[in-house]
Amino acid sequence: MYKTDDRQAGKPYPLGVTTECGYTYFSAVMKEGRDCGIILYDKKNGREHRVPFSEKHKYGSIFSLAIRDLDVSRFSYNFYDGNRIFTDPYARVIHGHSKWGKRDRLLKGGFPGEIYEWAGDKPLKTPYERSILYCLNVRAFTKHRSSGIPHKGTFLGIVEKIPYLKELGITAVELMPVYEFDELEAEGEQLPATMEEARSRLSRLPEEKPAERYNCWGYKEGYYFAPKPAFSAAGDAVREFKDLVKALHENRIEIILQFYFPNTVAQGLILDAVKYWVLEYHIDGIHLKGERIPLQAIATEPLLTDTKLFYHDFPWEHIYREEETPKYRHLAVYRDDYMYCARRFLKGDEGMLASFLELQRRNPACYGVINYVTNYYGFSLMDMVSYEKKHNAANGEENQDGLDYNATWNCGAEGSSRRKNIRLLRLQQMKNALTMLFLSQGTPLIYSGDELANTRYGNNNPYCQDNEAGWVKWNMTSMGKSVYHYVKSLIRLKKSHPILRHQEELKILDHIACGYPDLSYHGAEAWRPDLNGYSRFAGVMYCGCYAIRKEAEDNFFYIAYNMHWLPHTFALPKLPKGMKWHLMADTGTSDEIVMKEEPVKTLEGQQSVELEARRIQIYISKQDGDAEPDQRRNYIKSTF
């Protein structure tokens, strides 16, 4: 059945289990190390076989041995260390938790299956300036009945939604934890999540078991080398996840995984896990979450120089030499400063304009910047304009969980409203927020369901809501349809015009001597913005001479931001001879303006525009005559 071979020494690394040349190698860290070894569980007859480690094959605290001709399809395994039996933290496969909400008391490690045929697949390496990120939870993304797919809440469910992601314009999906974690919260009676549940409990028979409460997000210690079996449609999580990666890559969509490492996780394991997923699963990036992350080791690891790495900050002085610029920007800062600044500017707080404009252009040479106005935590986009206070009673924690500060404004009524003026204002504010996001120079990220104007009913921490409150709802309302088309148009606009996603940070200087700075700010007078603490409006112009579009210079753009509750006049900077400003989009219109290369209308006068309260307009330059695009710089030079 199997043979332990004393002549074949074990291998301390890699930890866990590997198979090579007829031998299966087991390697594990043992705390006690006196009586320790492997337990093999025979799937055919249910018997357990203990194979002890030997001091002869001990390397520090690591014990290792080799078993020859082991039929890995017949067994699962665990380790024992004295009286303690534990599941291998390096297990590539986990048995005993194949169904959501149901698990064995003791999980077991499994053995990798057959070799996967990647057919030339490899990570895509899409630059940050060309990336549109979409964050999702595997289960919540397609579990709702309105998703309209057969394999709801699974890796395969995401594959079935790839046409939707492509149509929207997404270039990368960021997945919340997909490694094995225990979604079951502490056993026992939980507080009622809703009034309906409370009434149900009153009428429940004594022998009926209360409904379980789940941790749907997985931000807890897990088994970091094994895809979660409960996310697979047919039980083979390893193969199905690889199929997902391969299908996404075939459609030019990257896949980035979140990994949460609490302080109890060894730093060596963290580095091993990151490298394993890059090698074994061809993923394009990792979003690191936790406090004790070996950032310098990960950021400078040669294997990972083509892999996107997100964290809230990096020790730059230990990663790059002075004035060093990486050939491929693989690191990115991922934190909330843009979100809170944009939200406060959106609702009209004073003192936010200068900070907002600075964050809009932020795009360092050494690393990327991930911008978002909403994320999996906090309010959804719809709730951001509908609630000012969290409404988390359904979580069973007496509304004590979740963020207390959200920097949101409810547009005049807390929660849902039938008043037309409030609903129109909410739609306008959502469009405002999305316009800010996608016209920032950083990499935009949206959370799944926000493009459909999904609500979470005011819950800003729905980590345990395995229901309609936590799932994406695909049945679009009229407001959801408007938001969806607007998001789609913004993505198309950003992709089409490189000046809106420049490779380098714009300098606010005319550094190519074309007569215009790459970026400039304006107010009631051209070239003279009002940036005092009370100002809530500004015009921003991007000069297309600093970017190439289809072998010609890009258009000029003028973005008029008015987040004041009063109307303001915006001066329009004079364009080069032969060009005129055209209105491209207006967030204050109730109809669905879809941004196209043919603008909505040509402005008369071309000197100034009056912009109503809480409104953004996008203007694009167009040539009047039949001049070719590559003559644009000649027009500019002739003007000055």
C-alpha cells in the first residue's frame, strides 16, 4: 500500500506535501517534537495509519519524511504532535468542508490532483494606468436568484458572468478571500437578525435548530494554500479555480486575490503562500491585508516583480534606491484617503477642494494608486447618498459594529424615499462620485453591485448577511439602469483617452513648450482658481498634447466640478485656433446621457458656463475644420 523509505531522506522545504519521482514528501513544523508524525486516513475502509517522524530527519523544528508509492487518491492526512492533531497549514487541498455552512469537526489535508493543462496561459501584466478594477465576493456576486446563472455563488458562477464584466469594461477582478476559511461563527443561539426572524423564533418548535450565522467575508486565519471547496460547483476547487483564472485571462481580465493574515500567522508562511499562488494558479496580483506582513521581503522578491501587490503603504526606503524607478510598477498603495476626501468634497464640506484636486492627479512614478469611493466595507454607492448613520441591527451586535464615521449625506431623508426631488438628487450625487473616481489619474476600483445602484439597506458592515442584503441584486431598477450606463460610459471614456490615465503624474507645467500646461485649474476666471477653504468649485483642464491617442495627440478636456449648494460661473480657457469646446456629459440631467465621441452640443460663446448646484460637466475639444489631428500642435504654436 505504501512504504516509508529510510534510505530516502525527507525534504524540509517546501513545507506541506509534495510528490516527486514516486515519493511523497511530508514536511511540518512541530512545537513539541517528541512523539510526532503523520496520520493517513484511508478513504476505502475508514482506518487511520500513523507514520511517525524520525529524529534522523529533523531540521531545526521541521520534521520530514518520504513515503514511496503512496496512492494519494486513496488517502487524506493530518499531522500529530504529542496529543495534538492538526490540519497542515500548508495543505493544498482541504477535505471536510465542501458545503457552505457544513463542516466536519476536524478538517483533513488532501493531495494535489493531476497536472493542469494551462495551454500557454500566463499573467497579463496590465499597467495600472490601463486598469479598471472590480472587487467582489465569490458567493455574494452571483448567489441572488436574479443573477440568472446555473452555478450561483461559485467560481464557475464568475466564469458565467465574464461577458457582463467585459461589456462593462473591467480589466481586473479583485476577489475577497477564496482560500479555505471557516464561515461558521460561534455555535449557539444568536440574536435575531430581523423582526421577521424574531417572530419566527417565537413560533419555532423546541426541537428546531436556530439558523446558523456566517462570516461571509473570511477575514480570519485560514488555510492559505487551498481554494475554498464551498466555492466550487462540482467539488474540485483546485481545478475550478484554475479554470476561472484561465477563462479570465482568455478574456483579458486579470485576477487579484485578497489575503488577510492576522498577527498569529508566521511571516515565512505569508511569503510562501504568496509565491505559491503566483506559481500554481497564475494569478496577477495579491492584496495583502494585516499588520505583520513581511513587506520588504515580498516587495523585493524576484519572483514577484511582475505581480501586482497592494497594501496600504510600503517601506519605500527599503525597496527602491534613491531616484530608482521600476521597469514595471507592480506595487500599489490601497487605502481610504481618496474615498474620504472625495466623499467630503461630494457632500460640500469646506476645506476639501485643494486636497481633492491633489488626490485627483496623484500618480507616482514608482507605484500605482488604487482609488475608490466605496468598498466591501462601509456603505454601498446607493447607501452613501441615502444614509448618514449605520443601520447594522441585523448583524446581531446591537449596532455596535461597523464604521461610525462614513462621511456621507442622505440628500434630505434617511433611507429609501419616494420623493422625486430626493431620488433625482441621489442619482446626480452617484454620478458625481463616479465621475470623480473615473477621472482621477489613479486606478479606479468599484465594488460589485454599485454599478447597479444596489442597496444594503443602510448596513455598513454586512459581513454576516448571507442574504439579499449582502448579495448583488441583478434585477436593475430604473435608477440602477441609469447608473450602469453611466459607469459603462465613464470606463469607455477613460480607456479611449490616455490624457485621462496618463503614465506619469501630471506636473501642472508646460514642460514640452506647447503653450499649455499638462494640467491646469480654473475658476470664475480662467487660470485663476479659487482654492480657499470655503471654495467648493473648480474647473480642471487636461491638455491632450501630453498624451498620444491612435498615433495622434489626445483631445483637451475641461471638467467643471461644482459641489456647492449654489450655482457658479466657470470660465472656459481659450482653446488653440480651430478648436471649440463641446459638452460631453452632465451629471445633472435626468435622462441617460451616454458619453460618445460625438458630444451632446457645441457651446455658444466659448467663454463661460453657468453650472447649477452639485453638478459636474465634462467638455471635450473638437476641431471646427477639416484639419487632421496631427496638425493640432501647429494650431497651438500659431496661437502663441
